[in-house]
Amino acid sequence: GAPGDVNSNVLVARSTGDPQLDKAVWQWLSWDKNQKTKEQIESLLQDGKHKELRDRLCCRLSFGTAGLRSAMGAGFCYINDLTVIQSTQGIYKYLERNFSDFKQRGFVVGYDTRGQVTSNCSSKKLAKLTAAVLLAKDVPVYFFSTYVPTPFVPYAVQKLGAVAGVMITASHNRKEDNGYKVYWENGAQITSPHDKEIIKCIEECVKPWNGSWNENLVDTSPLRQDPLKKICDCYMEDLKKICYHRELNVQTSLKFVHTSFHGVGHDYVQLAFKAFGFQPPIPVPEQKDPDPDFSTVKCPNPEEGESVLELSLRLAEKENAKVVVATDPDADRLAVAEQQENGCWKVFTGNELAALFGWWMFSRWKENSSQDADVSNVYMLATTVSSKILRAIALKEGFHFEETLPGFKWIGSRVKNLLDNGKEVLFAFEESIGFMCGTSVLDKDGVSAAVVIAEMATYLEGQNLTLAQKLVEIYEMYGYHISKTSYFLCYDPPTIKRIFERLRNSDGPQSYPRCCGIYNILHVRDVTTGYDSSQLNKKSVLPVSKSSQMITFTFQNGCVATLRTSGTEPKIKYYAEMCALPEQSDRSTLEEELQKLIEALIENFLEPDKNRLTWRSA
């Protein structure tokens, strides 16, 4: 038969000898209408590559810290046309059960600029198929006519009163990946139990419905609207709520360089600077336009620091710009570098930027509030693996600080809850350079963070201070918080499991280590099992998160260290922080102590040689 014919000789002649696999192959070849991904499975079948077929077809995608994320390519656990259709069918089913007004309120779809030629897969095409599934079921869809920053989707869900939204993006992951991020009606990413329930619904309707493959519906259906202009205008208008020094911005001679890392950020950051009264930032020409190959960076993650910021820093030197802002490819995260007196560049960590943002957002609130404003009604939040600097500021200034599980989805939901209860939330962050300034968007947002940093730098320049100098002032006032975050790569899930199980059963079953090298451990919290030795009832205050590994150790010397698996990549991450009181201001002693503790942590708990872990490339 023809290659596209399910009863083709390929299938008849090529039973794998495994009925479960045969069924999965048959389903794939019957359902997939994308020639390229279909051929990938056909050729694996013809070449007898049963192990790879099993890896690709006998497992499903699941929701991690940022929705569904995986490599693009053929297979039920990859991101491709068919799995995106299946996921959207599941979401349709779930929303139809939950919202009687689903078909009045509609659904938002946005996308970034990723793509993979070999699978005929692009974010825009996946977004069109997402929209098609819903339009075919008579659901109104707000489909952006061009790529947008990720924060535009949760913003649009709230602004337009939609029941939910999807952003097709893999953020700062490697170029081979893509993803599917789901936002609920509150404008925050979905958390449990929604994610589990949606997975169940996806499994109930895996066969594509009639109309699900019709990607042209986006261009022909009267139920499709383009929200781009309205959302962009409203977003820029709302942004002005956190602009405090327009008159300084208009006059400043400071220059800024912006890189959008081959992603979506350029146009939107230009507009944000304009909204604040600034001259436009100088774009890095080689990185300003979308490029799915991210051809000028070894990885599209601005968190990697100076090595990936090379082009921006050289341009800044040439243009005499003192501050570089870098948005990641979907513009929801922000890296910042500042040129120091000696000509070198300081690339701030996420935790250092949070100290600056926390100080800034609180001091602006204070300056712009009436005398009787209630500071105890004010909140800031961070994920539990992030720096405790906001806790120190909150204790001294009298506002509230709260922690959540890692992942901005937890922050978004909690912030919504606080706002609904009449609280004021100024700022929230996660250490992986995710910042939320204000509450127009209940998710991390690199566009607003970039322009807030520019205003902060402008204001500080008027006080003869740099960002780096202000950071030192903040630490001296509230206590040094010195942290280090890094990771190891591990592509073998059983090894990861073994590492964490060894820690849980260190002196016998269910007993955690009491020391790490020479460092004594005061408390252990294991969010995977729900154990916390510091609580009277030994139960963790943070919700249990069985699907991921995460253990936190509090040491006698004041250091807090967490080991966890990444929700989006094959990494074991470690986070360690020394929190000192304001009077302990000898930075180098604290740094030395932290470094030694991290070395002990790696050697004793992760055992990279024995477990064949790959060190993060320097």
C-alpha cells in the first residue's frame, strides 16, 4: 500500500512481537497526519529498532513545573502535532466539565518562535492545531496573530475573561525542545489537582476528533479573534502602574543594551521602554530576530552568564552602555549585567536581582503610600529554593514574606489567593531569574522586569550609585545572603532515584544523614515524602510533591541547602545559601564557608564520580 495507508505492508510484515508496542505503532501510524513524524516511526519499524520505538511510543507526556515539555519529534512522549492535539482534546473535555460558560468565554492561544524542520514542527503550527481542536468544537479562540512573550497569555486570560489559555513554548530549553504551558482562568499556571485531572481526560480521548487536524480553521472560523493589539496596548498601559520616575527616565543619559536571545522579546521590550519614557534600548543585531536554531549561543539560557552574553557585553562596551538586559527566548525571565569601575562586567544572579527588586518595590511602595497605609497588608513571595533575602527585608520592614514550592505556578496561585483576600503583593521571584513586579501578570515576566531594572539604574545613577553598590548596601542593611546554585546532568532516572533513596535511608530505613562531612545537620525537610524534622508533627508545611525529588538540609552553621530534580530538564540541581545577620558583614569568610560546604555536599551526597554525573560545563 501507499506509505500513508495504515494497512500498508510495513505494518503487516513488521510485527515487533510485542502486542503493546504493536498497538502503539498501529495507533501512531493511523492517527498521525504529519508526514515527517509518521515517517520517523515507519523507518524505526522497518529498521527493527524496537527499543527506540518503545521509548517513543510506550509512555506519555506528563505535567512538570512548567506544563508539558519535551523534545520535538515522533512519539507519544515527544512534542508534536499529534500529542498537542491529544492534549488539547483532554483540556477541552476537562474545561467543558468545569465551566458551563466555556463557549461564551473562550480560550487564549499564544506561541513563541521555536521550530524543527526535520519534524515539520513549529510553535506556530502547534498553536494552530491547538486552536483547531477548540474551534471545531465551537469554542471561541483568542489566537495571537504573531509570536508573543509568555506573560501575554496569562495576562490575556485575565483581561479577556477566558476560562484558560495555552502558550506553546519551551522557554530557555535547548533548541530541540518545545512545550505546552496551561493557564487557568485566574491567570496562573495550573497546579494539582487540575494537571492530574487533565492527564486523565487526555487519556480518555487519544484518538483525534474530526476537525482536530484542520489547522486552517484559525484563518477561516468566525469564532477566532486576534487579541494582539488590545492585549499589547492594555499591557503597556498597566505597566505604567509600576513606573515611578518617568521624569528621570525621559532625561537620563544612561544607555541600555537589550538582547532577546533569538526569541520573542525585541518588539515588546522596545515598547515597554517607551511606556516608561526611555529612549529605546540598543538591540543586539545578531540576536534581535527570531531564530529557532539560536545560532549565536551555545544554549539559549541567559542564566548561563557571561559565556552566553558575549555579544551583548561587547556591543555595550562599544556603545558605552553600562547596563545589559537579556530576556530569554520567550521573554519571561531576565538576566542583567552591569559594567563595574574596573571595566569588568558583573552578571547578577537571580537571588541578587531579587534583593534589588525587593528593596526597590518596597521603597517605592513606602514613598508612594499615605501615612496610614498598613504595611502588614503587604506581601512578597519566593520559591523555597530561592534566597531568603526577602524574608530578612520583611522582618525588618514589617511586611509579610511567604514561600512556595519551586515553580512559578505555585506563586501565581498563591498571589491570586492573597489578592482575592484584599492583600497587596509587591513582588515575587524564583532564583532562576524569574521575577514578577506588580500583579498585572500572575507569572514571571522578563519584559516588565527589564524596564523596572532600567528605571532603578536611572534612579540610582542620580544618587551616584551603581546597581552593584546598592546591592552591597542592601546586604549590609539586612544581612549578607550569599548563595550558589548549579547542577549536574544525569540522563539515567534510576541513578537519580538511587541518590535520593540513599539520603532517605542513610543510617538505616527512613533515617536522614545527621552530618555532611564535617558539617552538622540541624533539620531535614523532604517535600517528596512530606517529612520535616523541624515541625512538631514532623510534617512538611509545603504540600507534598511526590512526582519530583526534593530534600532540604538546614546546617548548624546557618547554611540551607536543597537538592532537587529539575521539572523540565535531566538535571539534579543544588541550591545553597549562607544567611548572615547584619552585624556579620565579612563577606569573604561567608563565601569560603559556603564553598567548602558545597564541596562536602557534592562529594558526600551526590557522589558524581560513582554515579557518573556530568558536571555543568563552565
